[in-house]
Amino acid sequence: MNKKQKLIKQMAKRAKARENKKEKPNPSSKAKPKYISKAERAKLEALAATQDDAPAQEQATSGSQEQAE
């Protein structure tokens, strides 16, 4: 192997080493949402439904009181 080829290979090796040091974006390292079991989802859904219904009932009762006056 002549000198020129040897230098080219060394430069390529160094360039590759520099590239390997760089942190590459990894699509699989994105933050995943925490797993919520089916039972937990049902509980949260029921809780949300009761909370959504409560303000609607309060508004309905306050609205009927205003109309009564």
C-alpha cells in the first residue's frame, strides 16, 4: 500500500470515529406515555364523567333559580 492510500484510510478512519462520537437522534428514545391499564382508564373515564355532569347540574339549578326570581 502506498503512502497516499494509507493517509486516505487513516483520514477516513478518523472521520468515522468523529461521526461515532456525535449523538444521533434516536426515534425510539422518544418519551412514551406511561401505560394505563384498562381498569384505570375506566376509573378515570367514570371520574371525568361525574365531574363533567356536576357543573352542568349546578348551572341547570342556578339557571332555574334565576328564572324563578
